[in-house]
Amino acid sequence: MSIINNREFRLYNLHNSSDHEEFVYSAEKLLLSEKHIEYSKRYLYTLSFCEAKELNNSDLWESYGQKYTGVAIEFEINNDPNFWKKFILSEVFYKLPNKFISLKYELDKLQKKYPGTSYFIDLGKLIAFHKKTMFSREREIRLATYFPYDRKEAYEVFGNTEFKYDKDKVRITDYIPLKLWVNNTSPFVKGSRPEFDKSLKVEESYFDKNPRIKISGIHFGKNCMFKGQDFIPFWKKLNYITKIKLGYEIENLKPNLYG
């Protein structure tokens, strides 16, 4: 509901992950120093998902859908990634590409030949796209942005912070919002008076340089809290809210339960 009400997805920096081994693996494979990996964890923001064909994947529902009590949001991206500014869309790789092995070999050879040589190759944006083979069942795709703002003030204006509890300690993580596309011409959004207008206020070029994301489906796990007749009024209310917030009907919002 916060995604629909705020009309945005949240891209978290890599401090959001509780799997610290993911970054150790990437650092070793991508030749990143501790300082470099910390920099990447702070300024690389990601959104993780998978292809819609995985809706029937029981592993995902069990692990990330809280044993079928959760919800899957289906969406589509309706603009050309080649025109995005500072955004990367890629599947996650569970095996190190040969090019990285070759890079390490060539850099090692260069340093042996010229012992005083120093270099800096910023591979930080790749840290989020390499994981151990044991995670391959996730079939993960990630949308990422690396150092999205040029000025510190922009992070203070557009960024937000969350405190997350991991057992006996607090983890601090930052996120930035990515606006969902809203049909500003819809009568559901446009108000009869300016103070009632619900149009999404973004610059005209926002959906040229950023992903243009439209929600196309909401799917409920079989163990969600709404059972039988309780589901119908909830579904009707959700259907109404999505129209007045997003300006369109979600085609795949049906009272069916997965599992």
C-alpha cells in the first residue's frame, strides 16, 4: 500500500542487504578494495525482482513471499533503457564472466612488469550484479543506479534513511524513490479544483531519463490474511485506490490466490 499511496518504488543502497557475503564475493571477484566496496555499498542503489513467468515459483513465494502470506507486484517498463541517465538494468550473474578473470590476469601481469604502477578502474557499479551460484534459484534481475546525484544536497533533499533491526543490532540504510508512471490525463487523477488535483508533479523529461514503470498486476499468496468473502471488499477498495492514485485500472488485479 505504501508503494501505491506514495506512487514510487524504493531503491535501497547496499547496506540494506543482510547477506554480507554477497559483497565479499563481489569484492574478491571484481578486485575491489575495502574502501572501494564501502563506497559502492553507500552510493549504489538497487531494486530486485524477477521475470513475471516466475509467479508460480514456489521457492520465491516461500522465501520472499513469507510462505505465501505476501504479495507479488507485477510491472512493466515502457521506455527505452538506452536513453536512461545513470540507471542500469541487468540480470544477476551467478558465475564470474571470463572477461573478469582475464582482467585480473592482465592487471597482475602489468604490476609484475612495472612494480610502481598504480591504477584505478571503477567496477563498483558491477558489485550488485554478481552473486554466488548458491543463489541462482532466485533468478534475480536488478535495476540499479550508481551515484545518482552529483551534489550532496540532492541526497539530503531526495534521499531518505531507514533503521532496520538485525537480531541485536541496528542497520542504517538509505534509499531513493523512483516514481511510478501516473496517467495525469485520467479523470481519476485530475481534480475539479487545483487543490484536489492528484497529478504526479515531476519535470517533463522525468520518464525519458528514468525508467517508466507501470504496475500491471497484483497477486496474493494463498496464505494471505484475506480469506473467502473478506477478500472481495478488500479487493474492491484496492481497485479503487489504484485508479485514483495511478490514473488507470490494473489489468491483472484479480481476486485469485497463488499457491
